[in-house]
Amino acid sequence: MSVYNNEETISSSVNSILSQTYENFEFLIIDDCSTDLTYEKLKKLQKNDKRIKLYKNSENIGLTASLNYLISKSNFEYIARQDGDDISVKERFETQIYYLDTKKYDFCITRARIKGTKKNIPRISIYLPSKAVIKYKNPFIHGTLMIKKNTLLNLGSYNESFYYAQDYKLFWELLNKNVKFKYVKNVLYELNTENNISTNKKNEQKYYRDCVVKGIDPQQY
């Protein structure tokens, strides 16, 4: 989890992970130089649960580089994503680990419900081939990702040329490598869609997504 100015949502988001039915994990969190009380709240949470490993950037370096730093610090076989304004259903880890362990998938993603609504996403595209969907939009919800660490490292982790749309770039590469994945159709995640990167940086996100589709390296936006 990489966070930036999430003081209003960070406690509930972190607690949704600490309350997972699967308990054997390390929770790596990096504060990307927040200017609010996010880091102070994280320190209090860490005191009550030693599974939390907390880091703090001395300057804001963005989500992509922050995630790669956490990956380099991780010690477990699987990497799971979570955003600081979202919620994971308590059975999320247990469900995803089941598929990675017993069915030998390389990564696993799930559906989500938009916070404060009854709308589940994706809707129709979940029933279409993901390799076809990704040519037009991201077929996956980044925050629901659980992936084998070796699979991620073999791709070089997140491409740091992509300051935005790093998840689109990652999923594009995974699908083109034809790795084996499981799309859990159950809703195991609550997604915030207000005042976040996707809504506040639409133009930037579109530019970087276009770079992925065109197969070109992005210039500094």
C-alpha cells in the first residue's frame, strides 16, 4: 500500500487488511510524503499490529516508484495490492491464495463494488476475453491484484517510465505474456471513485494509457 494524504480513509482501509481471515502476511505501507495526518495515523496502527512495516518517503516520488520500493522489501511469495481509500472484504486474501496455491495461477483479481452504491464493476467486460478488452480499457481493478512475486519480478516490476497508468502497463504486459490468471467474479473489494488519481488526473492517465497501446515510451507529462 502506497498512500498520500489519506487521513480520512486510512484507518478503515488498513483495518480491512488486518481483519482478513487469512492472517499470515506482512503489511508493507509507504507514506509518499503526505502533508496531512496520514503518517501519524499509520504509526498508531503499527503499534497495535506488528505485521505492519511502515516506510516514509522524504519527498513525493509517486505511486509507481513507491510500489517498486515496497516490492523490493517484501519477503513473501505473493504480493497483494490495496489502496489507502479502499476496503478489502475479509475473505479476500483467503480466496485469492486458494487459487494461487491450489490452481497454480500466476495472478488473481476480483470484482469490486463502488463505495456508497450497489454498483459492481466490471459489469459486462468481465465476461469478455481480457486480451480483447485491454485494447480499449483496463479490464482489471488494480487494488484487487494478488500476484506471485516471481511473476512480477520477471516483468521487471512496475515500469517507472509510467508515472500514471502503471497498472494498465503491468496488466498489458501480463496478458501479452499469456500468464495464467483467475478472475474471481465475487465482489471482494470496495472501490473509492471520488477525488482519487483516476478522477483527478484523467488527462494524464489517458496519455500514459495511449503510450501503452501505441507501444511507445511516455515523455514527461
